[in-house]
Amino acid sequence: MFKKYYLLSPGPTPLPEEVLSIAAQPIIHHRTPEFSALFLEVVEGLKYVFGTKEDVHLFTSSGTGAMEAALVNILSPGDKILVINAGKFGERWGHIGRAYGLQVQEVVLDWGRDFTKEQLQAELRANPEVKAIFCSLSETSTGAAYDVQGYAQVVAQTAAILVVDGISGLGAMPCPMDEWRVDVLVSASQKSFLIPPGLSYIALSPKAWKMVETSKLPKFYFDLKKSKKNLADRTTPWTPAISLVVQQKKALERIKSMGLENLIEHHRILAEATRAGIKALGLELLAKRPGNVLTAVKVPAGLDGKALVKTMQGKYLAYIAGGQDPYKGKIFRIAHLGYMGGFDIITALSALEMTLSDLDYSFEKGSGLRAAQAILKENWK
Amino acid sequence: MFKKYYLLSPGPTPLPEEVLSIAAQPIIHHRTPEFSALFLEVVEGLKYVFGTKEDVHLFTSSGTGAMEAALVNILSPGDKILVINAGKFGERWGHIGRAYGLQVQEVVLDWGRDFTKEQLQAELRANPEVKAIFCSLSETSTGAAYDVQGYAQVVAQTAAILVVDGISGLGAMPCPMDEWRVDVLVSASQKSFLIPPGLSYIALSPKAWKMVETSKLPKFYFDLKKSKKNLADRTTPWTPAISLVVQQKKALERIKSMGLENLIEHHRILAEATRAGIKALGLELLAKRPGNVLTAVKVPAGLDGKALVKTMQGKYLAYIAGGQDPYKGKIFRIAHLGYMGGFDIITALSALEMTLSDLDYSFEKGSGLRAAQAILKENWK
């Protein structure tokens, strides 16, 4: 049989053909009116997805670069921050904070557990000196979604700011920055933005920009004041990844013509169908409050989780993600993110059913497919 | 007439067709054996171009990101550094150093002026507490080349290390890192590496790695210890710009089959032909010691430098670069970097002759073309 490769990972994600092919065009120079016009169109499109009137700044980096930018541009040495660590990416906020000599107060949750806005309120009352709260919209290591809207309500009552990692979540789940009063929102290109990895995005509320004025942590490449000054001149401080910016323009056209609400609804349907399939197979989700980005599934007792991922990837070329760190071998993650269609969920579940059969797991063959198909059919539009 | 666009800038540069088209292939996942194999092949190819047995580390960033990485990974707060500032990019070393609270001792040269190894030796004798010296192989704002081999001889006699910005120079001019005893060498993808902007590269000597062990400047995204640990696991700490890495593999195949010596010789010939054309037109170079990367030309008295660049770009679509900062309107820069052929130099000079005619500059028509062509013909192989 032909070896066809299926990307089912939470970044990189599958891309529309017209976004792929535009990368093969000759590179234009970035200090030209042509590129400036294209760049500003991208910034406008990003503002639309971020749900903000503020400018969205662009870095050539992975999402982690924009996370670092969020932190180094608003804080000063010795500042205290509160990190909601609910998985590998929440944990990263703490790592960055400590690397820059901040006092990191960390709420460490078991992976997949929820954290309510009331719990956040209690934490902030106990730690009134906290300058910024760092959380995730979608924790990519667990598939859990967090109540960013609720957190923002709590934080808006204080002098602190709320910084949200929307790297995998933005575009797949609602997070209208201005409406919800999120102060700093970070994302990256290889998720629902429909382009390859290499660009990261960040926007700040006026309240957060005020902190930028007094921030004393060192920065250069990720300096947002420089980016702001250059954006006013219709450019970026450093040579950007031009081909990716060109791809982002093309992909944003598609997102705008579909509409952000429909993009989010699309991801909701795929997520619901995937969960229905997983549950029909007798498998259990890791996240108490699963989001639209990916479905993390507990490896059932008696099954070898590493063999499961290896079979999915090696035999069926279905590139789901395994578990990270403490959950290596204990969970697997099926992403429903980016340019996927409904039938990609059927493909994912079929590969999973075949793999489970290979591993002698006992289940009703086709039950996962049937359950997912029912949800897709019901929601098809 | 068809509007054909000619990229004559010192980054981005023209790319081979097979490097452009490979960017249109579907994105593969970066945590797979397939990507690891490809990534390690890229690292090997980069080591070849760097002329080093040490690993070359890759960041998703512009070249400035790798410059920042060079500085934050080897130094500690309050350390004294010596910067050879011979233009906009030399100046940047000082900006980064000050952003991170270092004591920056700066040698400020008039743009285009040379700096000898004897002068460096005198500076180091006067400032024995200097921990690192920062210079450029090719100063992109002026086209000047610097005696990195000589600097390295001087610095090797001290406890300090030599950090070289090879962003535009590496691949176009000799800089065999191990042979010359350069301690830190930085480069970027959109120059002679034949791919779009978005990746930056850095390698360190064992002497520099020792300083990494004691460095106390804060870093996270650009942390080389993390990169080293991940490279041992055949991967990168953060999601890389996958499509650019795939392009770099393709471009390195071309570089390896041509041979690094031939790549450098190619750039030398184009540079010599360009300079011959410029001189035949009665124009003057900015750099005392011009390199192979670009030719910076003084705008002759009575001519409007901004109009010259605007006509070249707007009427003839020949995207040369203007002057930067104090030299805006006073120089223009013709790059001969990346995937250019001999006839691209003829094109550049023809566009320049037509532009000079438009601006009523008095010269013998065709004299620039004839002079360049003679050099190209003589060296053709």
C-alpha cells in the first residue's frame, strides 16, 4: 500500500494546500512597501483572531519565545508571579520565571485537573503582592481547558495582570481578549493559525503596556518596545521569517472567510466526535474539563502505552502524540487541531481501533467509528 | 513588459528552485525519527560550513537571536566586553551587551574603516579584564571585511574569547572556525545558506563552552545548555521552524556538492566583478577592505541617493539596499550573496547604469557592464 502520513499532533498541524504551495514562491524583501502591506494585513488578521483592538506583535520563534517575551517585558527582578501549573506548558511559565530571577508562587495541579476562578481568587488574596498570573487556555500536555474568562474577571479586580498561554488554544476555543479582559495573550503559528511552526504572536492590554514601561528584566530580541516602535513604521525590528509571514497572510484569508466563530465551532465538533469515539471504546479521558484542541486518553491497564503510540505512528503512519514527562507511556494524545476535516477524525479512530486490535485490547470493533460518525453527521454543515 | 523582481539585497537572497519548492511539501512532525535524521544531517552540514568539529546549534529566530544567544550564554552581570563597532551590526553587539547590564568597551570606527589585529592587541593590553571580544566577519552595513583570522591569533593568547558575527559573511568568505581558533561563530539562514530567513546558527569552541558553565546572565529560549542536552537526544528544545529545516537540508546538499571552497570562490568572483563595474562607472566604494558579500557604493556628489535606490527598486525592480542610519541616502549596497549567477551581476549593473542615466549622472554608457563582464569571463568555470 502507499505510505500515507497522517498528522494528528497538537502542532505541527495539517495545512491547506494553498498555504503550503505559496511557500514555494520566491522570497520578497522585507524592507519594501510590498512586504509592509502584507505584514500589516497579517497583523490585522491576527487582531481579529485575538479579539483585540491592540496590535498583535510577531516574533520569529517558537511559542516558547513569545512566552518568554510576555514575562521579560512586564516584570522586574524579584517580582512575584503566580503560575497555574497544570501540565508541561503551565510548568514552563515557572521555569522561565525562575530563569529570570522572579519569585514564583506555583499552584501545582495533578495533570488534567481543573482550577476554578474561586480558587484563583483565594490564591490572590493569600498572595496580594503577586504582579502577574500565568495560565493556559488549553494545556497541550493534557487536553484540559481552563476558565480563562473567569480568571480574567478575578484578576481585573486587582492591580495584577493575567497572562494567558493561548498557543494551542487560540482559534480552537473562545478567548476574545478585549471582551474577557485578558492582559497578555500569546499564541503560535503551527496550531489553528494553519501555517508551519516558526512564528509566535503576542498582544498586550493597555494595563499590561503600563507595566512594560517600568519593566526592568533584561531583553533584546524579544523587546516589545522595539517591536512597537517598528510596527509604527510598518515593519519588524529584525528580519522576519518572510515565507512564513506570506503563508500566514494566505491562511488568515481562509480563517477570515470562514469566520472565527465557525473555526471554533469546527474544532468543537471534531473534539466532541473524538471524545464520543474514545468513550465508546471504553477508554477514559485524562482531562476533567477537556477542550477543543486535543483529546488525551489514559492507556488502559494491561496495555503498553509506548507500543500503542509506536504502532499508531510506525504501522499506520498516524502521528498522534504520546504522553510527556510523568505521563510518558500512560496517556496518548489525539489532536483535532488545524486543517482537519471530519473524516480525519474517522481516520484517527480507525487507526486507533486497528492498533488496539494489534495489542489484543478487547472492544467492540467499529464502535468508536460509529460513535464519532454519529456526532459528525449530526453536526455536519 | 513583465514585471520581474530581482533580489540584490544582503538577506533575504535568491534561492535555488528546488529549495523553494520543497517548502510546499506537507509538514512532518518534529518528534519523529524521520525529522531527527534530517535534523542531524542539517547539523552535520552546518558543521561543514562552519569548519568545526563542535556541534552547530540552531534557533528559530533571526540572526540577532543567535547574537543574543552568544552573549547571554557566556557572560555574567557586570562582565566587561570589547566590541568592534564598525557599522550597524557591530553596534548591535554593544546594544545587546548594555541591555544585559555588561560593561561595554567599544571601539567605534568610521563606517567602512579597517581595524588591524595589532590595534586589537593594543586594546586588549589596555583592557586586560575584557572577557570577550565581539566583531564581524563581514559588516553588512558597509560591505567591509575584517581580519578575523588575525583577531583570533591575538585573542587565543589571552583568557578571553572571540565572538564573530558571521551572519552575512559565512559561506561567502573563509572563516574556518577550528583552524582559525574562533571561539563563537554565529550565522543565519537567509544569506549564503540559501534558504529563507527564520533560522540562526551558533557554534562554540571548548574554551567558550567552559564559560557557558559559569555564565550567570538570564536566558531561557536561547539557552545553549538546553540545546546541547536536546541535541544529544537528536532534537531541539522547542518546536523548530520545520519547513525551514527541510529547506536547509536541501540547500546544504547543494552546498556540499559544490564544495565550500567553490562557494567562497564564487562569491569572490561576483564581488570582484561588481567592484570592477562600479569603479569603471567612476563611483567609489565605502569599504577600505571590501568583502565578498556586498558592495557599498558612495552616492556621488550632486546625486540624490534616495532617488537612486527608489528608481532601482521602483522602476527596474532591482532590490538593492540603501544605506542605514547615518549613511541613509549617502550609500547604496549591491549584494552578491546567495543563489546568484554571474549574469545577475550584469543585471544589477545594467539596472544601475539605467538608473544613473535617469538621474543625469555623466558616465560612459556600458562601461560598468564591460568591466564586470571582463572579470566574469576571465574567471568563468
